[in-house]
Amino acid sequence: MSYRADEERYGRLPYRRCGRSGLKLPAVSLGLWHNFGDDKPLETQRAVLRRAFDLGVTHFDLANNYGPPYGGAEINFGRLFAEDFRPYRDELLISTKAGYDMWPGPYGEWGSRKYLLASLDQSLKRMGLEYVDIFYSHRFDPETPLEETMGALDHAVRSGKALYAGISSYSPERTVEAAAILREMGTPLLIHQPSYSMLNRWVEGGLLDVLEEQGVGCIAFSPLAQGMLTDRYLAGIPEGSRASQGKSLSPDLLTTETFRHVRALNEIAAARGQSLAQLALAWALRDRRVTSVLIGASGVAQLEDSLASVRNLDFTPEELAAIDRDAVEAGINIWAASSAT
């Protein structure tokens, strides 16, 4: 059955301006890091993407090595885009990234011009697109001059293969440098994608201030702390979860102390009439410098629960104070090495 988007899709989510640009993002965006590789049924992926767009999610975020296998998410997205979303291309924001391991040899990762531009060409081919809306440097490369990495992003924009340039997991200091280099080239830095959640608050140590000063947007990934800030872990580590499979969340991080904090946050969520996930997303969006939060979804029900967070984005000072007592660092920032240099 051919897909026709819901005509009421733009009345359900707020949209926020990305820094000082002309671009707006939905407050909640959909990431394809997990659940869009070959280990998940294509029809489930289709259902999630369709429902997301019907509910106002206009931004789909990918990277070259999302899968499994590497490239799998882009291939699957490309098929679904061709079958369902091509008529809506001008209503969509599609982003991809390059920086982590993708193919063998010295040119298959990090931040060289060769790797970034070759990767972008491959991503466009896999997705069947002429351009992406945002192309990111996925991590800072300490061994490549920042001018080279930013020059590759500038070239991607000038060649028409990307509309905007972004960076991910850069430190505040490197973000200032990157923004200055791109500004001098005439291609403003649009957006930064850092990890940020109630259990991983590193961006509050200067990055958000830098982004505000530079006029750069912020889209927070892993706002649910790789699933820890959901109902799923309240009673321990369930079978089939990321922690049980060792997927980006080590069971060693799920300590008794962390569980105590998470359960306390869940009580605050219940008092607000929210699920724990909804509280976590609303909390991340409490700061207007956060343009969007990036969620994953294994199915339509999980997607709908997350998107319902926008129904209650307001907090009292008392609620924020109570959250602060349990929104503590849990050692889950596995991307810290990139932003430490």
C-alpha cells in the first residue's frame, strides 16, 4: 500500500530554530543508530519512519557505519526513502556523518579530507540521494589539522552534496576553532551533536555556552542514556537489552548506586504524569540552547511514548532541584575521548 503522509503532521511537535541559522528542527528527531540494520525487520523500520513523519518528525539522522553491517542503516533507509518518502524530500532533514571506523586501511576513519569526502559519496549512493541536509565530522581527529577536516565539510557544502556542516563530540575549545575556520571559509557551522542526558551532563561544563556565543545549534544524542533512562532497566538488566548484549552499554555501568538514582528520577516522572523516558527528554529540552533531542525507537509504541514528552516541557524550580539531586554522572560517556582533546 502506497504511503500518504498525515495531513495534520505539522500540528503535533514544536520546532526550534537551530542556533542563529534559518533552519528549524523538530524538538524530537529520530536517529537510526540502532534498529535500522539488517538485524531488524524492514517492515518494522518502515512503520517507525512512517509514524515518525506522521507525527511531525522531519529529521532523520544517520552515519556511515550505522547497521549492522556497516552501511546497513543507510541502505535500508534509502530503500524506504525511495518507496515512501521521495515525494516529501523537501520536507525532510536527512543527516549523515563520517569519522569512525568504516572500511579497512588508513583511509577508512578519522578526519582526513580523503576519508570524509569519499564517505559522503558512498553515503549518498547507499541512500539514493543527491545531497544530505547536514554532513557531520563525527569526531575530532587529533592527528589531522582541523583546517583539513573543516575544509572537507566546506567542500561538501560548496559542491552541493550537503546543505549544512556539523560536528559531533568536539570539546568547547575545538568547537570555537572549528566555527572560526568554517566562518572564514564562508560556510557557517550549523550544529553540534553531543551526548547529553541526566546521567551525562558534560555539555553543561562550557559547551552550551560556546554554542550560544557562536550561534550554533545543539542536537543531543543518547538523551535516554543508552536506554538507562527508560522503564526497561528499573528492575535490573532485561534479556535482549543493549546491556545484556553489550551494545554500547556495559553492564558494569549499571551499578546499585545508579539504579537508586534512576528509580528516584522515575518517581519524579510519575508525579508529573510522565514516563521516565518522557521526563528525560523534556529535561534535556528545558534549555532553549538545545535545539532537538535525538531518540531511537525499536517500534511504534516506543516512538509514540518518546514523542509524548513534548506535552509537558515545563518544570517548576522545585522539580528541577529534585532532579538535580539524582541527575548525576554515571560514567556512561563512551565518547569522552573525542571531546577531551
